[in-house]
Amino acid sequence: MTLVNLLDHDLDALAALCEQQGEKRFRATQLFQWIHQRGVADFDAMSDLAKSLRAKLALIAQVRPLPVVSEQVSADGTIKWLFDVGAGNAIETVFIPESDRGTLCISSQAGCAVACRFCSTGHQGFSRNLTTGEIVAQLWHAEHALRARGLAAGEGERVISNVVMMGMGEPLQNYAALVPALRVMLSDHAYGLSRRRVTVSTSGVVPMIERLRDDCPVALAVSLHAPNDALRDELVPLNRKYPIAELLAACRRYLEKAPRDFITFEYCMLDGVNDSLEQAHELVALVSERPATRIACKFNLIPFNPFPQSGLHCSPRERVLAFAEVLRAAGLVTTVRRTRGDDIAAACGQLAGEVQDRTRLRERATRRPMRIHAETPAPPAHAKESA
């Protein structure tokens, strides 16, 4: 008999499981707290549960963490774990400590099928979606392992204040497992994270953005990376299915229920590809000057973290700052992300893990020429004028 992994269950699902065993809902709440707030996996140690319930649970269920393959610590304090998810696949999870927060970057898939040009994960191909339990297990391990090291401010205090679904994979292509995992993160009986402090990052799966708005609205980050469809088609192939106008329309509708009053646009700075001042002005026109696409947003400019297969390079620092200044001068809130954990390949775009590629992406990529170059379509007339 296969034991049920309780990390796969949000509180409602756990309550249903307890009811099947003839137990009341409050027992599920107690069990949920033991697992997530206290990090206990041994039913015998859950002292306020009836012995009869503990005996039942031992026969049908378990709390199954992910095996840790390795742990690396960066010079800046960033920690990266490699977790074994079976069948030759391993995923990466990163903890980024800062003075005012602790952020955990979580993976949602073993590999990624979106194949963005600048992302190391995308170059690994795709094996499978993670289960809800495998998503939650990354937070479960990190929170309690870090707490055991004395990193919490006090007894019972959280170490991890923010979660970003920005690790390996496209979260919205694993929607069925993602939403219950988000509900565990948000539950006051588990990790108690604010909706404002849980961020789902997407390359632009428009139908799932619409569903997330209604099912579990959290903060939303969109991997934009280009000011027009022609360039974004090359950098983010999913754009060919859901072009920028459709994506921005979905983002505007998402804001109706979002916990924040803006969408974060991630923009990876690629030398000679998407970093010219003309493209910065085109970006301004895209999100603020055209009524059809105007949207409340914040830009996060990300210095590209090179890896050999990409054929791309990071924009010079001075060009990144000049690009940012164009956006700020137009009244757009803009930050330049500080690279963390690059000495252990834990920085943005570097996560690769180990993926048994079922898509033959790497093989196909070697046959396909790289069409990205410094020349991009000229900005529209009004964008040129604004320069």
C-alpha cells in the first residue's frame, strides 16, 4: 500500500482525509500545525493527537520530505539546496537572506518547457511537473532547517518571510499542484505568509493568469524582457502563443483582485539585444503611453547571469543604469536587482538542477540557429519623439 504524503494536502484536503478516518476537522488543524509550524514528521511525537489517530495515520500516511543531494553556501550567505525528486531528476531551491527579509526561491517543475533563451533551466529541457508535496517540501525543509540553525528571531518565529515561485519551471504550467501549495503557504495554521509576500512568476501563460486571479490571487511577476513582440518571440517563445497585448490585458484584469496595486515586470538585461535607450523608450510607450496597453507596474531590471550554452552576455553596468534612468524619468518605479549567489550558480536564470529531458530540447536547440542579434525593430514614432 502506498502511503499518502501529507505534504500534498492543503488544510481542506487534510480535513477530508481526517473525516474519512472518523475524525473531526479540528484534528486536521492540529495535524497541519504539527507538520508545518513545528516541522514534525513523526506521528508519535504529535503529543496532543489521540493515540488512536496517530495509529491510524501511521498505517495510511507519512510526511515525506525531499532527499537533500547537496547544500551550498555562497560568500554572501545565499544557500542553495539540490533536492532529489526521483528518476534521475533533481531540483534547486535558493534561500536569500537580507536584513529585512528572508526570501525562498522555489521550483515548480523538473526542468522547463518554455525554453527562454537566457535561462539555464530552459536549456536543460523538461521532465515533469512537481507534485504539491514536492513544492511544499522545499519550504518545509528550508524553514525548519534554517530555524534549527538559530536563524529565527525568536521561538516559533519564521525564518522565511517571502516566497517567490521563480525557481526551475513555469509555475502556471503546473497549475493543479501550484494552487494547493500556495494555500499551504498562506494558511495561518501553516506558514502564515501574506499574499503580498508570495509571488508567482510567469513567462505569460494568459489563461492561467486569469484563473489564478479568481482561485488564489498572490503577487504576480511577469517575465517581459522585451518591448515588442518580434524580440519577445525570440527571447520568450511562449509569446508566439500569448503576445504582449494579450498578456498586458490579462495583467490589468489580475490587478482587480491582486494583493498589490501593481504588476512586477522582470527584464533581463542582455548586451546588444534588449538594452538600448531606444528600447527603453519603447518600453515606456508600451506600458504608459498607449491607452490599450497602459498598466500599473514596477520594473525589475536583472543583470544577466551568463552560462556557456546561451551565447548571450550581460549588459554593461553603465548601460543598465542608463536604461533604468529612462524608465524612472517617465515615472515608472524601477529597481536593478543585486546579483546574489552567483558564486554557487544560485543567481537568477542560473538554476539548472539535473533534468532527464523528455522533450529533446537540447538536441533540437543545437540544430536551430540563434537569431537574436543587436538589431531590433525600430520603436514607434511617438517613442522616438519621447527620447
